[in-house]
Amino acid sequence: MKIRNLILCSVVGMLLASCATKQSAITQLEEFTFELRDNSRNYDVEDWQKAGKRFLKIRKNVSKHEFDYTAEEKAKIGRLEGDCARYMAKGAKEGFFDKLQNVGSEIMGILEGVLGI
């Protein structure tokens, strides 16, 4: 009887640990999505490199459990990955145009100073 209880507890413990691991991968993806949403506009080249590496690491964690996810969890993962792609594209574009606009304003200021306008 004691061996049976020990085996049962071990199995339950492993199941709980595996659920926590697969859920933590989704949580990491969710947190990364929020990070991109809130801050990607201000990223520089180094930040984008770190973000790319982080995304790949998170994807690797998610893919370890790809056969364990329910259809609902897979749909959530897909939405989060789509959001990440959108925030990456939007953040890179907006950050580039903001910097370009700042350079343009600086050049206009120089021209105004030189021309005395």
C-alpha cells in the first residue's frame, strides 16, 4: 500500500511539474509581448538583438511542449506570437521614423542658424 501511494504521489508531482513548465513558457511569451508593446518603440540595435535572442529562447521553450498544449492554448500562443511580430515591426518602424524626424529637425535647426532665418 505504501509503495502504491509513493508511486501515485510521484506521478501527480510529475504531472504538476510538467503543467507548470508548459504554462511558464506561455507566461514568458505573454510577458515578452507586453514588453514589446510598451517599450519596443524606444529600442536601439542592441535592444533588438536582445529581443530577438529572447524571442528565440521563448519559442524553444514553447516548442518543447507543443504536443502537450490544448487547442485553446495553441490558439493563445499563436495570438501572442502574432502580437510579438506586430509589435516588432511597429516598434522598429516608429523608432526609425522618430529618429529620422529628430535628425530632420536638427538639420532644419542648423540651416535656420546658418541662413539666419
